[in-house]
Amino acid sequence: MKKKSNEKETEVSDDVQIELFSTPNGVKAIKSPVRVKILSMLRKGDLSFDEIVKHSGRAKSTVSSHLKLMSKEGIISSRVDPDDARKKIFLFNQNT
């Protein structure tokens, strides 16, 4: 599908997945495939950082960056792992 924008043709992919999430600050559109994958995993239940890394197939640094941004945006939150206070369990924000 092609759309005209400011006299230029741009290619728009029909297979782009965008997820919408409600946050205390409004609705957030998530387009990043990594973030969509992480959020789809968290829909099924709370997960530790290590579980998210394992199931996402991404580097720890990549997962960490996305989790920090989504936490800051209010889409997800975290709590201390009761078995290891050095680790976090990630979950959907209670307000979403």
C-alpha cells in the first residue's frame, strides 16, 4: 500500500503490529516488535527478568532498556522477587 505524504510516496507495510495500552497518563501505542513480544508474555502472568530474556530471545541489555522505558511510561511495573531481593518480577501496571 502506498500513501502520499508531502508530495512523496512512502511505502506502508500492512503487517505492522501495533498494540494499544491504557496508562495513568493516557493511551500508549506500542509498535516495537520487542516490546509487543514482552507485553504479550506479561499478559499471561508475571515474569522475572531472566524469564523474559529467555523467552524473548533478545540480549539482556535490549530487554532491560525496553523494560525501563515501559516502566517509566506506566505500562508495566515491578516488584522485588520474594526469593531474591536483588531481582525483580515484572507485571502489567495495575492501572492499565
